[in-house]
Amino acid sequence: MEIIRVKDAAAGGKRAFEIIQQAMKDGIHTLGLATGSTPITLYQEMIASDLDFSEMTSINLDEYVGLGGEDKQSYRYFMNENLFNQKPFKETFVPNGKAEDLAAECKRYDDVIATHPIDIQILGIGRNGHIGFNEPGTPLDSQTSVVDLTESTIEANKRFFDKVEDVPTKAVSMGIGSILQGKKMILMAYGEDKADAIAGMVNGPVTPDLPASALQNHADVVVIVDDAAASKL
Ligand code: F6R
């Protein structure tokens, strides 16, 4: 893992953007994208740039079960608002959280990943070490599936909802195995509440107890952290 320390989230977004910019010059086609607070500064850099994404494909990590793209808390809505409306891509994939047959939707999504190999996967990390919505205990070779969110994740995400009862308890998430198929990973983390997860991911054992530790088994991982997130390394 290459660890890059930055001053703050703005500098982290810039750094991640530079890596993507160079890779696009080198001819990549597909970005794996994340939602949440962490990638916002990266998306701001992408929007402010003159890079053209109209020949690029994006594949998002996850979506809440039960929410459709018109729901303001859905991840499809988040991506439209924070990136796609300003920077159109050729195609954008986000799991369909309202699919009637969720098992078929998971299979469809793994087929999408297989036919559009991800060149660079953008990741955030949960306080409990989750990547995507793969909570502790998820097998490290998991494929896209319907997952139960833990109390701590529901608690962390309630800031986007009116009340905690509104936070969905399930999501469709790319599996850890699906994520690791990407050719390059860029994981970003800012703030003190990510410090334990980052320390475990970098220096701890590879274990389902801390899903992000699986990244130790990937050959090309860049970790972009501010001082607070790196404080326990
Ligand atoms: C979001 C995702 C999650 C987040 C993680 C951190 O698509 O897959 O793993 O990256 O929960 O969230 P933030 O960035 O809000 O701290």
C-alpha cells in the first residue's frame, strides 16, 4: 500500500484527481465510484476540471434497498447531484435498490462489473472498517449481495435523513471480492474517527473483522489520509 498524507480533504481530493487525470491520459475507461462525505472533494475537482468524461463508464459501489433514484437520500440521487449532472459520463451504473428481484439485481451487477472491468476504484472507509457496505464479518471473497447495515453504520448515516428510523437497514453492495477485481484502488479517509480503521487496515491482520484489511492482498492500493486519520499508524 502506498500511503499519501495530505493536509486536509481538499488536498486529498486534489491528489486523487491527479491520479485519475494521469490514468485517463493513459487510456482508462472505467471508474468505480463511492458516495458519502469522503469523495466529495474529489468530485469537486473533477467538476472544476476541463476533463471530458463523456467516453467514461462509472460503476458505483452500493445503493440502499427500497430507495429509487428520485429519493433524495438514494445514492443514485447523490451521484447525479454531486457529479453526473455537471460531468456527464457515457454510462453510469448504480445498483437498483428498488429491484423486485434483488438476487437477480446482484447477479446483473456482477455481470456489469465483469463486462466493464474497473480501472480505478474510489473507496471511503467506515469507522468499523467497512468498504462499500461490507460490514465486519463479510467473507473477503464476497460478490455483490444484499447486506444488512450495522447499528454503527445506520448511526453514522442518519445525518442524511430526517430521523434514524428513516435510514434503510439493507443495501445492495458490491462484495469485497468484486471490489478487489479493480485494477487500482484509491481509498481516502479524513478525520480522527477513521484512525482506528486506517491503522487496522494498514497494520492489522487480514480479517473479515475489518473488511478493508483485504486491501493488503491487492497489488496496487493508494491510501490518501489526513493527519487525523493517519494518527494511529
Ligand atoms: C459509500 C460507501 C461507504 C462509505 C463509508 C464512509 O458508497 O461505500 O463505504 O465510503 O461509509 O462514508 P463517509 O465518506 O461518509 O465517511
